[in-house]
Amino acid sequence: MHSPEIFDCVVVGGGPAGATAAADLARKKRDVLLLERGGRIKPCGGAIPPRLIDEFAIPQQLLVARVTQARMVSPSYRHVDIPIDGGFVGMVDREVFDEWLRRRAVSAGAKRRTGTFTRIERDKDGTAVVHYDVKHEDGGTERHAVRARSVIGADGANSQVAKHGGIPGAETMRKVFAYHEIVRSPAEKTEDFDPTRCDVIYDGAYSPDFYSWVFPHGKTTSIGMGTAVKGFSLRKATGELRQKLGLEHAETIRTEGAPLPLQPHKRWDNGKDVLLAGDAAGCVAPSSGEGIFYAMTGGRLAADAIDELCRTGSAAALKSARRRFMRTHGPVFWILGVMQDYWYINDNRRERFVTICKDKDVQQLTFDAYMDKELVKAKPLAHMRIFFKNLAHLSGLARA
């Protein structure tokens, strides 16, 4: 404790954002410590688009399934099947996927330790001192501290790094709570289960303000949902959904729950040496709840910003992470946020939303945007048609 070791950066959190940031910084020859709690798996459908696979060099063996179709299910149980023409969405098991990312960071040169972040203090020259606890099997706790020229908080929606690092506004961020159960997949395909199809269920009985999902992972399947409604039992609703789908007797492998942010934070840095990434920064897409691609992108941008801080000594470099992220993905997040606030408010609107999903223009532009992670600008006539179709549904002129 008298003279703790010092790192260029301490990355708190070993999920996709933290592991990516640590790996990128290590490749840039920075001294990096990846600090992760261990034993925690985030509830997640596990879908990753082709762009993520290519940009972040994800090996094919990590894909436990390849989804070629999505099914949108309305409250009345009408459904719209949307094929993924000429491609697929990869599915990963977060337990395996996240660990592989952490090991890749270590292979790149990052140091890895298991411990629980507790606080940030400052030594006499203002350098951050990161404190963390290590719990032993006998129940004892060992306290540790390291010095850090910079800190990346990739420690989830309730980021303690944001709280202790002096980043304003993080504690008031809107969130939903997500819960899922990993179950043994059925041996055979049924009407309600297809190992090559992701089901997204818009039914207030299971999620009053978000949606439920059934995402196949090969030998296992993720069944879950999210809500911001306090007092709503996600565990009970998941059990009811499993019963409706004929999956109530499927073996439950594990269950997980965690909060998810609903919009990017207005500030990602403290103006000095602390920067957020992933869920801690609010990098989860509204409406869809997708987070893996955006977390890894945010982690990479955070690594670039920290590297520039280390190279130039200018804290202004930290602002580049959020600026670059919002320039590319901000418009998509805004549109998805509007969609969620309007269409998810009640079952009547959810019914109409699924009806809109029957439209071929909507399907094509949705999957183009999902695959490429940007708004599609090359089809103005299709955008115009979608605008007038949405207007008809919003006004009630179109039938649900």
C-alpha cells in the first residue's frame, strides 16, 4: 500500500467493452490492468452481427448458432417472419464469449486480476489510486491498490467508477432491468421453437414496456425479457412464457439479471483521467436492447482516447470517445428511442408495430441497418414509403 504499482490504464470490468479496451491498449504498448469481478454473466440474447465478427476478428468457433430468420410476435400472437436474406446473425454464449475476449486481452499484453472495485482516491500529485478487494475461499478479504494514469469504467449500468470518478449524471440514467433463463434447447423444431430463428415477443403480459425474447444458442436457448416497471416479476413472467411456448420442462442451466441503460450518458469522462465505456456509458440501443456491438465499439473508442491522453497529456482527448460514437450511432439511437417510447406503450400499439413489420421496405431497411450498424441513406423512396405507412398507423387510418 505504501508504493503501489502504476499502470497507464486500469480497466474496470471484463465484459466486451472492458476486454476490448484492454486488448487495444495493450496492442498500443500501454501498461494495462484488466480488473474484473469474476463469476458474473450478463443476461443477453447473445446476437452479434456480421460487422462485429469482421471488425473485431471473432473466430467462427465462438458462434454457437447461426440465425437466418427473425419472428416478430404481437400481443394477439400474430407473427411476422422476416428472413435474413443472404446472411445470418451469429449467436454467442456470453459465458464463453466474454472469457475468450478477456484471454485475448491477456495475450495482447494486458495484466488481468480478479477483484471488486471499491473506490478511487488521489495521491499527493493527483494520480488516481484504484482500490479493489479480493475475496478468498475462506471468507477473508484482501485489500489492494494500484496507481493509474487513467481509468476506464466498463463496470455496467450501475457503474461505481462513474460514481467515484466524478462523472456527473450517471446515477440518474433511465434503465430497464433484464432477466433471462438459459435452458436446454428442445431436441426437435416445433412451431414455437426453431433453432435458426430469433423470436421477439411484444406482449405486455410478459413485458409491459419492452419485449421478451427466445434466442437459440445451439444446445441451449436464452428466454428472457426486460422492463422498467417496478414491482413487475420478470421471473414469474419468464415462467409463464416458457409454459406458453411448451418449454416449462426444459432443463434450466442458469439464470441472470442486470440493469440495462436506455440512452447514452451525456458525459463519458471526468475531464481529467476517467472515461466510461459499454453499459457504463449507456451504449445499449433503445428499442432493441442490443449492446455487444456497441459495447465493443465504445471500448475501442475509449482505448483510442486513452492512448491519445497518454501520448499528449491532454485530457481533452477523452471527449473524443463519445463524440466519435455519437457521430456514427447517435442518429440510430435517437430513432430507436422514439420507436420505443411510442410503440411499446401499450398492446394496441404493439399490435400495430408488428403489423408494420410485415412491410418489405421496413424489413429490408431494418436488416440493412442492423447488419451495417448505420442508417441506410441510399434508398430515399423506401424511406418515403415507410414514413407515410408509419403516419397511417400513427393516425389509426391503417388496420392493425
